Amino acid sequence: MRIAVVGLGFMGMVHLKALKNIPGAKLTAVVSEDPVKLSGDLTAIAGNLGGPGEKFDFSAVQKYTKVDEMLRDREVDAIDICLPTHLHEPVTTAALRAGKHVLVEKPMGLSGAECDCMIREAQKAGRVLMTAQVLRFFPSYIVLRETLPQLGAVRSAFFRRRCAGPAWAKWHVNKAISGGGVFDLVIHDADMCIHLFGMPEAVSSTGYEDLPRGIDTIEAQLYYSSGLVATITGGWHHPRSYPFSMEYTVVADGGAVEYSSAGRQPELYRPDGSHELLPEPAKDGYQGEIEYFLECAAAGRQPEICKPEESAAAVRLTRLMSEARARNGEKVKCQF
């Protein structure tokens, strides 16, 4: 499958690194307005997952400065969009109309309406559209998904994700472009709750937002008809120095599962007092999501593990969580 990566920022670099490990994936083209990046020099790139930027060999890769030029390239079967969020809908639409399969970074779009437009275009074009909700492919969260059905009713769920405000990419602080820090960051956990538990009936949130200062925090509760209340918390904790981390604790009748990226492998604690580490799949999450997308595209099969309709629902839910924060804890119904 011949793929083009559109956007050579932090996530573009992460996806390029993953592509090198996928058999059958051929990087055919890259798109950037930056001549240094088009040369393959991504050493100046930084992000919240740590690690230095890298140099890539683009000598056998077509290099474009404009998306529309790349979309006319018949050697490109699929595109991987790693652009600021406000560009996801127009670039996705153009790519689908050009007959390309599309993997688009999360958030899928800035609004549910944008996402709906993207889904309609994919259906009309008969092409595969998938959002890179990578948590569905992260080993520590795959383990959770596979373990919970064995544990009976879920009684409590807690997901936390936090990092420094992204000083490396100024567009994130422009809410019209990014949707804000909470929207961009904790949409991972909102999507995971949809994946595991479905859509809640209502939400409530508290928190604080000051994007120019790199502060954007939330503590949200998702209320389900079963009585489950899932908590999602985190956000930006000042620029630059605060380390990235993610974690969860889920309590069910048959045991509790807990994980932290700060050195705690997923572990199951049973009611009888026993506990066990849960073995994780060896595959990197970014490699897993891109590989799965390319398999679906090659087969012309819709992505059941990561349906675009659920990614659109995650946009709507995270937007509602952010809006509910202004109501300072008032419960708001999910009317979508």
C-alpha cells in the first residue's frame, strides 16, 4: 500500500517512524511547506512523548509543498494526515474526492458536524476513513479491553492524562485551530470510554483554562444508565517541564485493573487477594493503528476496531465535556 504523510511536525515524525516497521507499507510522498523538513531533516522537532527529532531518507520519496499537488499523484493510494485540527476536514474531503483512503490524526475534526461531512464523503467515495485514535491500539489499553469482559459489571472507572502545555507548537494555544488543550488531549480517554462502555447519558465537569499560560485542566464525570460513573481528568500543567503521563484504574465485580505510564505495568487485583501482571502485546501502538488502517484500505474493509462514527462521537463528547466545565459541575445531558 502506497502512502503519503501530510504534515511533518511531531505526529508526522511519529508516524514516519512507525511506517518503517510495517511490511508492505511504502512511503511514496511527503507534504510540507518547510524545505528543511522536506529534505528529511526533522531534528528540530519536539513533542510530549520525549525523544529527539530524527533525519529521514526521502531520496526515493516524492516531495510536495501543496496538498492538491500530491492528490494528483496516481502513485499514492492512501494519505496520513498529521496537520493542525482545523485542516482535518478540508484535507480529508479533498483526499476522499481524489480517490484516496484517509487516516486522519485525532481529533477527527473540530466539531461533530465536520466529522459527519467527512463520513459522508468517505461513503460517497467508497474509500476507507479512519481516525488515529491510537489508544485503541496501545498495548496497555488493549489489555484492559480484553480483560474487562472477564470481570463482570464495571462499577468505577478513572482515566488520567496530563502533560506540559505544548511550547513546541504554537497552534495548539489557538482554540479556533486546535479546539483547546483539553479537547486535543483527553479526547483519547473520552474515546476509550466510548470504546469500553458506550456513550454516557450525561456529563459534568470542573476545571480551569488559560491557554496562553499553558494551563488547561479538567475533571469530568460521565454518567451511564448502568449507574457507572467514569472520571476523566488531566490536561496541560504549565509549558515545557511537566512530564507526560497517562493512567487508569477500572473496578469491576471480578477485580480491579490498574496501569500507569510512570512505570506500572497493567495489573489485575482479584477479590480473593491475589494479583497478577497482565501481559501486553509487543507491538507499538502507532505501528498497530497504521498497520490496521492499511490492512483495511487494501481490503476495502471498514475499520471495525476504530469506526469513524465512534471517532465523531468522541469529538462530540469531548466538546460537551469542555462546554460543561463552564457550568462548574452542573450535569449536562448528552443529546446527540
